[in-house]
Amino acid sequence: MTDQETARVPLTPTPVTAPDRRRRRRRGGLGGYWLLLPAIAVLLIGEGYPLVRQVIMSFQEFGRAQQFGAPPEWIGLDNYRALFTDSQMWGVVVRSLVFCAVNVALTMVIGTTFALIMLRAPRVPRVVLQVSMLLCWAMPVIAAMTAWQWLFDSRYGLINWTLTNLGLGDFTRHNWLIEPLSFYLVATVIVVWMSVPFVAFTAYAALTQVPEDALEAGQIDGANAWQRWRFIIYPSIRPALTIVLMLQIVWDLRVFAQIHYLQGVGGVPSETHLLGTYIYTLGVGQSEYGMASAFALFVLVLTLVLTARYVHALLKAETV
Amino acid sequence: MRRIGRTTRGRLWGAVAVALALVWAFPAYWILNGALQPIEALRAPTPSFVPTDLTLDAFGRVLDGEFFASLRLSLSVTLICVALAVVCAFVAAVAISRFRFRGRVSFIIVVLTIQMIPPEALFISQYRMLNDWNLYNTIAGLSLLYVAAVLPFTVWLLRGFVDGVPVELEEAAMVDGCSRFRAFFTITFPLLAPGLIASGVFAFLQAWNEYTLAVVVMEPDNRTLPLWLRGMTTVSNQAIDWPAVMAGSVLVAVPVIVFFMIVQTKMTQGLVSGAVKG
């Protein structure tokens, strides 16, 4: 729900004890349905109905007449046609994809490296690193944004001061948010900083499961560090990394909170929109509900396609 | 010889680990450092890296009427969300774990799929819906969206916990003459306490930190804490009271960090066991 990727981690809990896999379940009766009723009601009102309505709205026109109370007009696929021939929309899509690719790649590489360092470091430094990661993971997204805004602040920011004093040029009053590329650089620093702990912890947990004897055998056979990583370690943590990779892709495609926040404190919105903020501006800002709905459905379908594998893996992993 | 080589290498990795820990924790330190300083210190040409004249003034400036109004709003929405999500998810988890009926697997698939839907993909029509129902800019409207958003994950989380309590325990109690209902509540329910706490904390963290939906369905005069915090930083650059903003961040972050530490281990373990098996 928030971009706080961090807390919204769709994980499966470990069963408290290892239960008998062939659990007997009560058959028959309507008890199960009654118990599901509250959850189904909430999901239907909060997610199901808006979804249906959004599909309908995506085929409708919301113009000036509708602002004065006329019912929305059916226009078939016009919204979709307008959307897919709009260069601004494609600009947003391409920017989001590039932003996502860069951020996911950096997060995965840095996160996995951190996990390897945790594995090799002695106990005390490892715990220090873990506590630091945990602190950063737990930080509410907007609290973290205020810190970063201040660090990058043109006048009182520590980053401008440091760069200037290191003799890397005159950064006095340098504004980091006004240029789109520099805006995305700041956003990338923040998003990667926030996302690394989750990857690091997951990769570390997977690394501790790598069979010790396989590593020893590799060492005896004379495998060097790279070969051990490539042929022993990487294959055994790959399933965990794949799932993390997929979740990161979905999370970094949207990053609404970070982008919206940075736009509000100095970015130029029209040049820095990504998927989430673009839908918001179209819909809430310009009351183009039809177009916004069509675009939102496009994002929805994209997300579901990307996550289908994860849902499938969860179903397979648990005996449902 | 070899032993010595190994310890030096360990020390080297240790040093790298500590250095990275410092870099990553720096923003958190910077918040605390800023919150404890007078505003003049932060506007000086040289930043002060440690709070030399400690002061709690910033907290005094920040604890005003606006803060308490936002705190009340955030607490209301969060508590409603936690209560409803835990109750609905609990009964649903019992249903899918203890009963077998038609549509059970479909329900699980729907829950897992909904969990993947980002708020950005639905918020336009949720905004329109709340407008039509006169729930725009209300506690009820925002709470409704929050409950629906956290429910899928809480159902999934609790299902794992209910599955973990063997049915045989209940059956034994039933043989001894308990009703099924009583057997469940005297035997299984107490064993589920950790699961209920974990899902409650999860719902708390989500609702307390949420930003996106609050931006969409709340008016600027009716702000949850994250929006209040952001409101302090959108004034012109010269006027931002950085110590006050940092004090505000501390107030928003402390309850979250405390709760997060409580449940974190459980959640990470969960993901990995799921992932490795798949």
C-alpha cells in the first residue's frame, strides 16, 4: 500500500510447528463461507468494486459537460487509442522502465554484496551492519524523505557542503532537483538506500543455507572465489533472489511516494513523472478520469503479468 | 600461517561491514542530530556533526495543535484498520485453514493476486467512489481503503499460523466432550497469539506510514502524520525549520521502529522458507 516496500513484504510465514501435511479438514457445511464473509465484503467494497468501476470508466469520456453533471459518455476504445498514440505517455512509460531497471539492478547488486559481507565479517561487525540495515528498513518513508531532502538541500545541505569542501567544484546553492536527470539521480539514491536492506537480509538468509560441504568440496577441487560463487553459491540462492528481483521490479515501477514528495519540494512535475504520479496528475489533477483509468489498467495488467510467477511459486510452495 | 591470514581477512571484512553500516545509518543519525540542535546551528556555514548545544526546543516547536490533530487522525485510522483487519483476517484464515469447501483455492488465489495490485493502479476509481459515497476526506473512507489494502497479506500471514496448530489437539478436546467451538477457543486460539500480534503490527505499520492513498483521498486541512510532516517541508527553502522537521520525523519514526523490531525476524524467516522451497 505504501511504497514503503519495506514493510509491505508479501512473505509466507513459517508454520509454527511442522504439521502433519495430510491435515484433516472439516468437510461440508456452510461454516467456511460464513467465516469468509467479512473478508470478502471488505475486499469487494475496497478493491473489487473500484476495479469494475475503473474498467467502465476507461471506456467513458469525462469532459466539461460531465463537470456540470451530465452522465459520462461512452466512447469505446477512444481513451486507449488516445493514450497509446500520446508521446507524453510513452515518455512516462519509457522513463519508468529505465528508472526501474537502473534501481533494481543497483539494489540487487548492492544488496547481495552486503549479504556476502555479512557472511564473511566476524560476529560483532556483522551485527552492527544488520542493526543499521534494520534501522533503515524500518524508517517510515516520509521521515526518511525529510532527511534526504535536507541532505540534498541547496542552501543548508550537507552534500553541497561536502562536495564544495572536497574541492570537487563549487556546489554552493546547487539545486539537485531542477534538472530531470539530477532529480532522478537523487530519487535513485533514496530508493536504492531504502530497498537494499530487504535484499540484503533475504540474500543473507539464503546464503546461510548454502551447504557447507559443497563449498568445502569446491575448495578442495581448487575452485577460486569467482568459481565458487558462480557454480556453488549462486545456484543455491537463485530461487530466493528471483523472487526478490520480481518484487523489486514491481515496487520500483511505481515509487509514488518518493517521486511525489520530491516533485513537491523542487522538482519540475511535468518532466519527472513516473507511472504513479502521472496517473495521479491525469485523474485527480486534470479530472481526466477516463484516460487515467485506462492508464491505470495498463499498469495493473503490467504488474499482474510481472507477478504471476511469484503468486504461482507461493501456491506451489505451500500445500494449499 | 594460514590461520593468521584468515583472521586478517576476517578483520578486513569486519571493517568494511562497519563502514557500510555507518554510511547506511547516516540519514537516521542526521535526523536525530538535527532534531537536537538549535536552528542557528543548522544555518551556520559549517554543519555541526555532533549536537554540541543540546536542546529540545525543536520538539517544543513541533508539538502544536496541528501535530495533535494529525496524531488524532492517524491514530483513529490506524486503530480502525488494525482492529478490522485482524478480525476479518482471523476468521478468514480459520475458514481456509480448517474448512474445506468449494471455491477455497480460488479465494486464496484471489487474495494473493489482490496483494500484488499497487495502490496507483486503483486510486483514481477509489477516489471517485469515496466522492460519490460522501466518504471523501473522512476517517471512514480512508480506513476502508486501508483495511482492504492490508487484508490480503494479513489473511495469508494468519493462515500460516492456524495451519501450524495441529487439528489433532482440538479433536482430542472434542473427544473429551468439548464443542468444536469451545475446543477451538480454548486450545487453538491461545496458540495463535503470536500470529495475531504479528498481523496487527503489520496493519499498524502500513496504516501509520501510508502516504499515497492519504494524498489522494484526504484534503490538505485534514492530514495524517506523514502528510503533516511533508507539509512542513514544502514552504520556501529559506523558511524551512529543519530542526523542527527532524523532530517531527523522530516522533513519526520512533513507534514504527519499535514495532518493526518486534516482528521483523518472523517476517524475514517466512519469506526465505517460502522462497527456497519454491
